[in-house]
Amino acid sequence: MWGTEKWILALMVLASAAAAAFVASPSASAAPPPLLDQFPQNGDAGPGAGQLAVPAGVATDPATGHVYVAEVVNNRVSEFTASGQFVEAFGWDVAPEGAPGDTPEDQLEVCTDVCQSGTAGAGAGQLNSPVGLAVGASGAIYLAETENLRVQKFSASGEFLLMFGAEVNKTNGGDLCTRADLEGGDVCGAGVEGTGPGEFSGWAGGDFIDAAADGTVLVGDQSRVQSFDENGVYVGEIPLPEERSVRALAFDPGSDDLYVAVNQAFALEFPEVPVFYRLDAGSGALIDEIEVGNPDGTADNQFPLYGFTLGLATDSAGNVYAVVQQNQTLKQIWLEVAGFDPSGACLPGLCPGDEFAKGENGTRPAMRAESPATICSSPIRVQAKATSAPTAQLRSAM
């Protein structure tokens, strides 16, 4: 389904680069935000070095500002500098025969000048529909794969470190398989569906993984968010207010609160869950429900605006951003980024209906964020747009 669905992944990230100042206007008719950068520059989709094919997860390295992009169709991770220059990609057999990075085994490889699509599968370091991506404080990369029901951890340079999920160690049936296990003769593979601690019960898509500064990895699941330490060991879980799977989540390091959006049917005119949740990450207590629509409609249309959340992220000021599918009538459907302060009030120029970073042609986003830049990625490219600019220095959202 991922190869044919045309949707935009909209995210907000902090990368170490300077952005042009743009003060968002509270008016929906304000000028669109300026485009800061786009990569690949030509916008062509494909498997080549620096090209993208359905990017479904984006995160930045907190130390370097480099941007990592998980590609569903190419089954690999591509790395760019904060200014959009391609660095490398890693995945199984991503280096063509005889090219730099090619190995005799054609397994986990890193390509630089010449690249191709990775080979999908369940081996250690192999990817199959990677949709969720997070970068920890140490620079380690975490990838959630819908087809393999597991999370893999890689070094910043693309080395396989470990994986966790139900029965991923095929030798002893354990829920953790590390590089040391591999070197000792164990076999690592795909996870199986399960509802126990450290198991995943099926993912419907979205960017449902985040990493906290203390190394904790948060992974959305059916009716819960599970937490793991940096070594892949299960720590605990946070129950959700809804009996649904997690679509997106974002951890706020300032408050230690967790924002969560749940999955629901895309075809509905009236969303089943027109809010996202703010939870206490320690107790799981519900703190707030933030509505992403507007019962008063917009300046141009008085019909109520019904929205539901596809992606979430927080910034260093405690603000939270949501990629929202807005439904006003059956013929008035669009996607935008909305922003809210810690009290739940919408930010100027980023209220529901302001159409910030509006998606065109019915494309669908999910997201990760940090002001003052937004990175919007389509099936073929990643774009950066300015929001407001309280500071010109951008850093990692992790």
C-alpha cells in the first residue's frame, strides 16, 4: 500500500543551520511561509544516491544536525546534512555491484556516490517498510518496521546494533537480539504479533516512535505506549484513553509529558477522535485533550472544521505541533500543520484552519517537529519551510 499511496510526511525538526526569519501571521490569508531548502534539489523520485521514495520517518542527530530519512519503497535510511547535501544511505545491498560500499554478501551496506534500493527482508540490519524513525541523544538511530513488527537500532554510521520485538531472537525465542548474539551464532529475525511486555500487536502506519534524552525509547502500540532502555530492554508501558493503535507520538523533554494521536479511518467526514492526548509519561494520567478542528469554521467558510491528527512533535519551548487532516465538507479536505502552546491554546498563524504548510492534491502527512523550521517530505523530496523565528540557530528536536 505504501508504494501507491500519495501522501506527504510533514515534520518539524531542529537541525544545526540558520533559517530566514518569518513571523507567522494569525490571518489565514497571510503569505505562505518561505521555502528554506529542498532535497533532493531536483525533486526526482528514485533509488539513486540522494533520491527518495516514500519517506515515512524523519529525525535529526542532536550533535551534528544531520537529517535521517526512512524510505518505505527503497527499504533504506538516507542521511543528509542540515543544508540538504546527501551523505550516505544504509540498508541491505544498497551499493550496486562493484560500487563503493559493495560487499560480497550483499547484506548490510553503506553507499555514498552510487546507490540503489535496499533488499526487503527480516535479516539483521535488513529493513521491510520502515515507517518510524527516531535518533537518540547518543546519535543512535531507531527504526520501526511495520512488516517485521520490530524496532532495530543502528549506529549513526549505519552499523547494526540490536533489535527488539516478540521472538526476534530466532535461536532462543527471546525478545532481544544483539550484534553480540549474532557473532555468537544466534539468528535475528522478524518479530511476531503479541500483546505482552515488549511485544507489538500490529502497526497501521505512522511515525509512532520517539527517543528521550535519557536514552528511553518510546514506541506506540495497540492501546498503549511501551518504553525501552537504550539497550532494547523493556521498561514499562503507558495505557491510552482509547482502545486504538498509536498513529503518532511526541515526548516533551521539558515537562516529561507525552503527546499521542491514535489511528482512525481516513474516509470519515466526521473524525471519530477529533483530538490528540497529553499524558503524564510517568503515571499515564490524562492531562489534556487538544482539539484540532474548529466549530466556527474558517474566515472563508462558516461550516465547522473537523480534523484528526496524523503526526506530532514538540519544541524546546514546550509547544506541540500536529499534522492535521481537516474535513470541512466532503469536498473541502486538506492537510495542514497546527501548533499549540503548553496550555493547549493555538499559536498565532498555526491555529486549525490557518492552512500553514498546507498539503495539496489530497496528500496526507504525518510528522515530527521543532520550531522555527518545518520539514515537509513528499514521496520524492524533503522541504524545509520557516515558521516563526525566535532564534536563528536550529538544533535537534531529540
